[in-house]
Amino acid sequence: MTVRPTLTHTGVYTCDLERMATFYKDVLGLVETDRGIGITVPRSLIFLSSDPAHHHQFVLSDGRPEGVPSTVNQLSFLVKSLEEMREIKRNAQAGGVTRSNTVNHGNAWSFYFDDPEGNLVEIYAETPWYVPQPFADALDLDKSDAEILEETRLRCARDPGVVPVDVWRARFTEKLGKA
């Protein structure tokens, strides 16, 4: 039997714990579930979540020395729609984010930005298609949902590996059963 863990949360070390907690609460709407000093590792911790099924999806810990660059590749947060992504983009801009990028990955629409300590954050919504990766086209969130969906459909149709996401998931489930 192969054990395949499911990613449920991530954590990062911070230089300014309160600033980071405020940022993620204000920009992503995460809710603080707990805070305190660790018992086995005496660090200040703040636990954040947006899902009542998960006590924490994101943990912030003090202990990152000033001037030490982030080693986080990216922190990815799924949203339900392009409108939710637009709302977070507005929140990020209001929160002082100046460097950001939007990308159409074919299988997802993504908004990337740096948090206050330079960790790359991805906010993404899923599309109805699976497209072999890497795939990265420009994404204009000022267009309507219908326009973005149609542009994505047409672009994905040119890729010989595109299939409906349900087909890909069924194939991957079968592959997992054989592994």
C-alpha cells in the first residue's frame, strides 16, 4: 500500500509576526484561530484558517532573521471564482502590494504577489480543463468572466494534451490505484 499524504497547511518563519498576521487577515480574510508560544520549540506562533474543517491552514512563526531571504517557493490559496480573486487583488493593492502578476495556466487562473516579507503568494481559481504544465499565458482580470473563460477555452483547445478536468481526475485516480 502506498501512503499519499494530503497537504492541509503550511507555515513560514517571519521577521515581524504581527505585521504578517495582519496582512494575511486583511488581504486574504484568514481568521486567527489560536496564538501562543510553542512548548517543544519556544517560538511565538499564530494559527490562521478560512475553513472550519481545519484548525489551521497557515501558521506564522517568529524566528526568521532580518535580511535572510525567504526559502518559500509559493503559498497557494484556492478561491471559488474569478470575482473572489479580483476581491483579493483589490485587498492586496489596498494592503500595499505593488508587485503582482496574473497568469492563465489553462487549468487555473492565478494572481501572484509578494507578502510583506517577500514570500510569493498565489491565489488561484480552477478552470474546467486539464492542460499539461508548464503553461502560462497572460490573464487580464479586468475582462469579464465570460471573456476569460472563452479565451481560456480557445487557447486550451490548441494544446493536444487538453482534456476536461473530470477526465484527467479519473485517469489520475486510476493511476494512483495502480501505483
